Amino acid sequence: MKIVSLVPSITEALFDLGLTENEVIGRTKFCIHPQDKIKNVSVIGGTKNINIEKIKALQPDLILANKEENVKDQVEALMGEFKVTVTNVETIEDNYYLLKNLGQLLGKEEKAQLFNLKIYEILSQSKLENPVKTAYLIWRNPYMTIGSDTFIHRILSEIGFENIFKDKTRYPQITTEDLADADVIMLSSEPFPFKEKHIEELQAFYPEKKIMIVDGEAFSWYGTHIAKCENYFKELLAEIHPMQQS
């Protein structure tokens, strides 16, 4: 089966489940994992601006898309000619079924189940004793955060953080003043590449708060990625843990 993936985390999952560049024949420029295996796979544009002609030339048996990451009109344009599966992953349960369905589709059920078990194990073992009020920023100018109907929110909640914007949906714009209730402000490494200088900007406003850069992939890449984040989550929680003792 020849597959074009329009979703970075799904591209990673396909290779993790055992596919090769003979089966995964097209990807976006944001599909960067696994680095050694994606380099020979044709790039068909970005997640929001796919090159439909390039995809047609590849003649895939299946195109994997995502409701949030891809543009509806572009995906629908492909549906006329190709089999397209549109995924939508907002919860841990959604992620479980994503992997389960990919496993069944590709004849890799056992591998998919192992990844699912590992993800559940990691999320059940990585948890703060008491919830820590947190703001998770994904963008700057304007600042944008995450609401309760996002995958990032679910991962935060699973490991013991309380999203102070849980009453919001999707990705609301906020101001610096809106961060007042957070004990921890997380600046994600993607989609906006927050750096140390951005910590300093906010620290000038909130000198007493813990402000930190976090690995955006660990929180937002559904599929198999969380199965590789055990040590990352342990280290992150160990850094937060002293706050709970004070």
C-alpha cells in the first residue's frame, strides 16, 4: 500500500509501526521524524498548503489527513480521486483508536497495541501529587494558549497540570495580564519557537512565577510520539515537584 501522509505525527507513527519509504511515498515538509527514514520520501508541501499536483503524480492508495492540521478544501479536492482518511484526535481515547485503526489497516495490530500500552503506562505513572495551575502558550504577538478541547490540554491534565484556560475552547488569544492565576507558564517549542529571551520578557512582568520552555512535540504530537516521552515527562515533573513542597 502506497501512502501519502499530510500529518507530521502520523508520518512518524507509520514508520514506528514498521512501514518503510517504499510504502510512505509522500509527506509534508513538517514531517521530520524519524529523521533517517523520511529523508528519501517526497515532500508535497506544508500541512496547510499541499501541492495537489505532486500528490496526483505519486498516485497513492491512501492519503492520511487531519481535521485540524489540514485545510478542508484541499483535502476535499483530493477525495474526488483518492481514498482519504481524515483523523481527528482530541483525547487520549482518540489517540488509542488512531493507533488501533492504523494497526488494523496496515496489518500491524500487535505493534500498535504495544505503543498504546506504553502510552497508557507513561501517562499513568507520570503525575503530580497535586494539580499545578498552568498556562501553556503556543504563540506570541498575540499570545495564544490552549482550551479544553485540545490534545495538549488532555496531556497536561493527565500528568497533573490544571490548565487555567480550561473554560475556553481551541486556541484563544490572551494578554499578559490573563496569566496572573498561573503558577507555571509553559512556553511551547512549537508552533512558535519560544526561546530564553521570551522567558525573560514574561519574567519581567511576573518575577515570582516559574516560566519554562517545554517540548511542544511531547504535548501535541499524537500517534506514537508520547511512547518516547517517558524520561522527558519524569524530568519535567521533577522540576515542578519542589514547588509542591513549598
